[in-house]
Amino acid sequence: MWGRAAAAAVPGFLLAAGITGLACWLWPGPWQSTLVAGIVAFFPLWMGAMALAFQFRDGKRAWAWFSGGAALSLGLLWALQTLQWVR
């Protein structure tokens, strides 16, 4: 149980941040106009990750899936910025 809770708290946080960042950057227009909506949407995403973490069989699976998703979303954010597709 503690492994799943920790997976929700650490990589779940990063996953929610990455998804929120992608949504803010890929929305049409400047990303600054989506900042407040992104901050408001972040918390329910993180709470959803916390609820989803307890659906996994054990903590290792939750850590693996959430860490992989966080790495993918943050990697996409890094790639978009490196390629200068977003500003």
C-alpha cells in the first residue's frame, strides 16, 4: 500500500505536471493565457493519479507505469522546447 501511495505522490505528481504542461503548450495561442486553467486542472489530474495508483496490483507496477508516463510527458515537453515548436 505504501509503495502505491508513494508512486502516486512522486511520479504521479510529475505525470500530472507533464500532462498539464503539454496541454498548456499545445493549446492555440500563447501559453501564458492557459496558465491559470492549467494550475486549476493540475490538482484534479494529480488526485486522479492518486486514485489510479491503488488500482495496480503492487507498488512496483504503479512506480513503473507512473515513472514511464512522467518520463514520456516530460520528455515530450523537453523535445518541444528543444525543437522550438513552442515558446
